[in-house]
Amino acid sequence: MKFRSVLALALILAGGFWLYAALRSGRYYPPGLPGLLPHSRAGKVALAEAPPQTQYEPDELRDINIYRRVHPSVVNITSQIIQYNLLWGPVPASGQGSGFFISRDGYILTNYHVIAGARRLTVTWTPQPHQTHRYAASVVGIAPQLDLAVIKIPAANVPAVTLGDSGNLEVGQHVLAIGNPYGLPGTMTQGIISSIRTVQEGQQDNGQPGADIENAIQTDAPINPGNSGGPLLNSLGEVIGIDTLIYSQTGSNIGIGFAIPINSAKAVLNELLTTGHVQTVSLGVETLPITPDVAQQLGLNVDHGLLVLGVTPGGLASHAGLQVGNEPGYIGNTPVRFGGDIILAANGEDLKDHSQLGNILLLQKPGSTVTLTVLRHGRRIQVPIRLGTER
């Protein structure tokens, strides 16, 4: 009798537990119980469901078509490098960036900092979902001073992008960025051109100063680590820039990204493809950047420019007639002569340091003329300098 009581109690407890679990999961309701439960559902709820979307707004359709056309031309670049730990032991490491085909025979344009120091480069190309190809890539040409590089994979008939013109961009115009942020391939973001300005990249991993980017395209299109080297597109799907850096205190996008204007790349592509590098152009002039402190000390009525301290005999500056001053002075312990020409601008762009002038010269075609705005004895004059046919 006692055994039957225990068994009955056990069955009651088991049944109660099962009923509790069934009610919790919503799989069972005893007859009449649903009506007693205030939040229960008796039967299937009718949902308002739409068929698959087939119509889009004009701007949506434009961006969709651009993505379909350009995405197959964008690749992921993985660089294998060697770093060193605190005991100077070699430690393999890798970095990621983006790039895009500029010709049908496998040439890829990217940032120099994406491939800098790499012992091995791997390009991952995903032209269609679930269709991935991997290639070992070789370096064709580098321009560290412009943060540009060209690499190549052994592939033919790849889809190349259309290179646009970055010479007439407008703040406010629509732009798209395609790349591999954080290694996520085929990511597209959108925004506008926020500004056109000259910026300097931060110090590189090898300790070298970053490149000065003339007329950099500032955009609020989200750009994150891994986007570097990818294309910035206009509303026609043409490449107008190469995504290269962001301004951020967190390492992630806060709406301030920068791209190298594509015209800067087009100006040196031929040299990169044929010689593997870009020759620097020198005016043969020694200069001192004019800062507010320097201007105050020397009594100059300017807030920018390059003060001419010396001219190399026979150089371009000498032939153009740039003049050195005759007022003796010192920079630190180095004797110099002040009172000479001040180069205020080159081709209309105000100058703040010598590297900025060097980059402007670097982007000129051999045989072209650069016009310097020079302050001489209080007067502004224009000094044309014709670059040589060989650089």
C-alpha cells in the first residue's frame, strides 16, 4: 500500500512537470485551457507577408547596378610579413587590404602600405558568390611617396574598372566605396564627398613618415581597416579615388575617411608599369618652411610658403632665376642667408613644406610646365619652370 502511494505521487509529479514544460514550450494545450490563458494563441496567427521585392527606387537601382558591375573587379590582398617580439624573435604576421583590376591581364592597383614589407602576397578574387580564386601575386611597381603600388596575378580576361577623372570633383556629390573591411569581402558603403584637402598619413610601420596626399578626397562613406586600396566610385561607377586612411581615435570609422585622387595614380601609372618606380623631380633648391614663428622672427608678412636659402647651379630653379637673399643669419648652428624669394604656391596650390612641393612636381608629366607663385621684395610674381623630358 505504501509502495502504491509513492508510485502515485511520483506519477503526479512527473505529469505536472511534463504539463509545465509543454505549456512553457507552447506545444500542448489541454482542451479548454487556451481560453483560460490570457497570452496564449489558439491556432495560427495571420501575418501580412509581401512577395519578394522586384522594384526599387531610381537611386537604389543605380547603386545595385554599380555594385554588380564593379564588385567583380575588386580583390582582397593578404600580405605575409615578419614581425619581431620583445626578444627579437621572428613572428609571422599578416595584414589585409583591398585592390582593383586596372587591366584585363591581371594588373591590380592598391596602396603601398597594403603590401609594404610583405614576403608573400595572396590575392583572393570572388567575382561571384561561392566562386573564389586565390593567386600568388608579384609586385610590379611601388611609389611609397604617393602610397601607391601595382601588383599582378597570373590571370587573363579579368574585369577591369573604368578610371574616372578626379580633377573636377564637387563637395556633396554621391560616392560609393567597395572593399574588404575587416576581411569581409564584397562590402559596399555609400556617402558623399565631404571636402577636398591635402593630408599627411601617419607614420608607417617601418618608422618612415606617411605620404602627403595632394587633393585628398574626404568622404563620410564608411571606410574601415581592410578598405585600404579599394576603389572610391562616383555615381557613374567610375573610380575617382583609392581608399587609403581614416581619421579615428578608436580605429574604426567615425565618418572621416580619405582617398587618393585617381588622377594622381594615372599620372604615374606608366612609370610604375614600365620601370617599377617613380623618379623624383628636384628643382635644385634649398628651402625653409615659413611657419608663424619663422615669419615673426624674420619680419615676414606671410603665413605660409618656402623661403629660398640656396639654389643649385645648373638646376631648374637656377635656370628659372630664383634668387637667394644676402642677409646673413643662422638656423641652429648652420649659417644661411635670408631675404631671398619665398615660393608661396605651385600651380595655384599654397605650399607649407618642401615635400608638398615635391609631390606636386612628382605628378607632372615630363615636359610640362609648373608655375610658381613667388614673393620677391614684396611683389608677387609668376615663375614658370619647364620640367625636363626625362625624369
